[in-house]
Amino acid sequence: METIKVARLDERARLPTRKHASDAGIDFYALEGCEVPAGEFRLVRTGITVEISSGYVGILKPKGGSLHLIGSGVIDAGYQGEIIFRVVNPLKTPLTFQAGDPVGQMVVVPVVTPAVVEVDPGEIHARRSERGATGGIL
């Protein structure tokens, strides 16, 4: 995938960018100002839609050094809507975004889509690793 098509859904939207040409993530920006209260979340609009090629997916993540978290975000190739970030504020103080502030980034990665096949639990556990059923959680 050499290019990704983007379009403004709102004339105020700032187009996504990469800070450095070699960065994996494409930075997205807040369409309008908003406040995320301490310990809460808000949906932050970007006013941008993208076209992701078949065989790829966009994963929404926080930018490096951000004080906030991004709720799980998967942008499938068929998604036609606005890119909206679920911003979670883990701080004890409100978090404020102004229009045009960076909100998060999208990393585009190839997708493998194996068929889902039901088997007996013994078939899955037959190759149990040292982590066991707890997934390594102690």
C-alpha cells in the first residue's frame, strides 16, 4: 500500500500528517476543542475519512508522550465513516484539546484473515506452553 486516500468531511479539519517520513503512525488532529474530565472519556472527532486498501487495517493509538489513552480502535478496509478517537483521561485533572491539536495516530498494517474453525478444547491445549491457561498472568 503506497498511498492512503484521505478526505475532509468538514472544511475545518486538519489533514493527517507524519512528523517524520519514516514514522509508522499517521497523526490525526482534533476537529474542535473539547475537555475530557479526569477519569472519563470523550469521543474526539477529526473531520477526516480515509480509504484503507483491502488486506490492511488501521489501528488507532495514542501519540508517543501523550498523557491520555486511546480506546481500542480498528479501522477496517470497508469503513467509510469519520475517524473518531475515544480519548480516555487517566489523570486526576481535566484534559483539554483545542481545534487542530494532535489526538492520536493511525498505524496501517497488513491483515491475515484465517477461517474460524471450532475444535475440541484438548486440541488447543495439546500444545500448551509454559504460560498455561493464565496467559502468563501471575
